[in-house]
Amino acid sequence: LVPLAVYGLQKRSLGEGTSYADFYVWVRGSFVPMEMATCIVGALMVWRVPFPFLTMPIGFALWFASMDLTPWLVGSHRNWSWEERMNVSVIFGLHVVALGFWVERTFGTTNDFAFWLYLFGLKTLSSGIHMRRPVVNGSMQFFQHMIMAALVWLGSPTQLNRTTFLVFGVPGYVLVHIEVFMALVTPHHRRIQRPSFFW
């Protein structure tokens, strides 16, 4: 109900012409206040009623925010590129995973408050890495390789012992190598760009 309430306030005060149903379909900077309000109210609810599933709306709102932040940051007055969106997703995803790590270290694992933050943070991070256009840039390939290797390492029983990290890390590690191979053997003008609906 929080996004709907904020949308009502936006529409009343700013004359927002967007339908509420568009919140789940389109990427727009005007949706960021709805997502931030959801995170704030969710955090207050978790503080008042310490139930781990209440962190799910927070993680979901942060995932949506990772998409809406780009037009909100760079403005709607210019076209924002696919690469800008992917870069924001990678950086934002890393911060959400770091938030999950802080939550786990602060509140422990008896009540798993970090699970949903890890899940949506890893989803955001992996999307930003794998949904960018194929590149043959050595430094970018190395960065992607190290991120996926770090996820596998963190998910191992000797570290965080989190299956979520392995679910995203192992296939991601393999996919990074496939993308590197395809980028090397496919001529630039024949590379297939990912359609926007994957976003």
C-alpha cells in the first residue's frame, strides 16, 4: 500500500499523469520516491515487528530502484544509454549485497533478515553484468570474471555459506566465459543486442 499512497500524493501535488499500473511495467525516475518510501516504511516495520519476510518488500523496492535511478540521476531531458543503466545496476547491486552483509553481521543468522537483500542485490548485480552488450575490453572482462569468482567464493561453506551466492555465481562464472568467447569470435556488426524487454 505504501507505493500506492505515495503515488496518490505525487499525482495530487505534481499532477502526475502516469497510471499506477505503469509502476510494474515502465522504468521512470518519478517512481523513485515510491520505492524509497517503501524501504523506509519496511525498515520501520522490521524494527517494530522483527519478522524476516518483512525485508522482502524492501529488497523488491531496491531492485526496482536500481532501474529507476538512472533516469532519476541523469534526468529525463536526455536519452540515457543501455550501458549507463547497466553500470548503475552493478554499482547499486553491490551496495545492496553489502547492506545484506551488514544486516547479517549485525543481527545474526537466527532470524535471516539478510536473505531477501542478498537475493535482490545479487539479481540486480548479475543483471547489470550479463545484460550489457558483449565487449572485448580486457579490463571489463577481468572485472566481470572477478565479480563472479567472488560470488562463488563468498557462497562457499567456509565463508558465508549462502546457496544464493552459488546460484548466481556459478552460472554467472560460466556465462562470463561464454560471453567473452562469443565476443571474440563474432564480428562486431553481427553481434546480437539483447532486447530491452529483458530489463
